[in-house]
Amino acid sequence: MNKKRTNPETPGFEKTMELVFVVSAWVSIISVVLITVYIFAAGLPPIIKIGVSRFIFGTQWKPTAESPQFGIFPMIVASLLGMAGALVTGVPVGLFTAILLSELAPKRMASFLRGCMELMAGIPSVVYGFFGLTVIVPFIRVRLGSTTGNSLLAMIVILSAMILPTIVSISETSLRAVPKEYREGSLALGASRVETIFKVTIPAAKSGIMASVVLGMGRAVGETMAVIMVCGNISRIPRSLLDTVSPMTATIAKDMSYAGPFHQSALFGIGAVLFLFIIILNIVLNVVVQRSAEGNRSINE
């Protein structure tokens, strides 16, 4: 007996697949909406009760004291400094690695390095944290004279390594997407290979490179497990790279296990502030990519 085969091009199959796509899209949208509503519904009431200025700009976090204080400004500073430090060290390394992979390295070398980057992307956060705790923290304590070694510097080093795969992967893809005619035209006009990379290829791929940087920022701001193992978890404004800190994500993770009802609500308030940071980063990403795409379009025209 001959079995009937479904023709992928039949109208019924097309409608079914369209329905699957629509449902998938709506599931994603509804999930984001529900998470957003839940975070702000749980986090805004304690912020309003404490006072927006006291909550965001307060410098003391003492939720279990007789007179509790809920100031998260040192956490915000620690998160921003950790993100900025990771970008300062990680972006150049990631961009130059992407240039090597897309423009200069032989195929075998590029394939090997690309595999290393993919391996780094698959390493769990706790492994990065354990490496930082057993290697980086003792090095800072012994070689740099830190009291404990747990510090803002250790956090920056770990975050720099963790954002590398994102920056390298997206930047390499963007560089490879630049048309060969751009490079050939530059070389034909007498520019060297390095001049072509920095004056032609990178500017043409800037939208993708900026996207990788913003995504790296999001990864650095939102990282928890690795950071909590190396930062020291003391909420204060750091005066040097060797001071202990407690960024927002670390505070949420370490306090949640023993938090009382209002303390827990305040932690959701920290989550709401962190969520706003992520939203702002995504808005910046969309604006940058849009403007870069419009600029490239006008140049091509």
C-alpha cells in the first residue's frame, strides 16, 4: 500500500505553519509582558514607601538593623564600574580578536580560535567564579596587597573574560558581512591592509560592533554567580579597584535566602532598577543600529 505524503506546499500546511509562527511570537511577547509586570508590581511599592531618592541615592544598605536602611547607590556604582571596567578591557581584546578571525588569520588558526570562543561561551558562570576565587583573588591578595583579594578589580577581570565570546562572535559576523568591494577599492587606492581594516572595514561594520558592545554591557550588568564569588559582597562606594563591592545582582542573590517580607520586596525593587538598566541598554542598541544602518544606506546611495 502506498502511503500518502503531505505536500509541504499545500495551503493547509502553509496555514498550520503560519499559526505556529504566530503562536510562538505571541508566547514570547506575553512572557516578556508578564515578567515586566510582575517585577514592577513587586518592586515599585517598596521603592515608593522608602522614597525614590532615599532608595536610589541612599548609601546605607542595612535591611536587618533596628532602624532598617535601604539605600542602593553603592550597588548601582559598583554595577556601573564593573560594567565600564569590563568594557574598557574586554571590548578592545574582543574587537581585535574578531579582526584577526575575519581578516588576518589562516583558516586553520581561525577555526581553532573560533572553537575556543565557542567553548568560552559554553562555560557556566559558576566555573568562571570558581576560577576567579582560586586564581585571580589570591593573585590580587598576594601581588597587589589587597586585604582579601575579593575586590572590584577581580570582578572586572572575570566580567571581561565573560563578555569576550559575545563581542567576538557578533563583531566577526559583522566584519565578514562587509562587501569585498569595499576592501578591494581601498587596496586599489593604495591603502595598506591595516589601514583598510581601520578606515574602511570597521566603519562599515560599526552597527554590528556596537550591537556586540551593548549586548556585552547587558551581560556584564546582569551577571550574578561569578560576581558574587569574587566581589566581596560589602555594599559601599569603592575608592580604589582593590575595594570590596556588592553590585545589584550579587545583593539580590545573597540576601534573598534570609530576607523578610519587606526586605524581599526591597530586593524586587533592586530588580526593577536593574530591569530599567537593561531596557535602557536595549533602547540604546536599537537607536545605534538604526542610525548606523541609515548612515550606511545614505553612503551607498
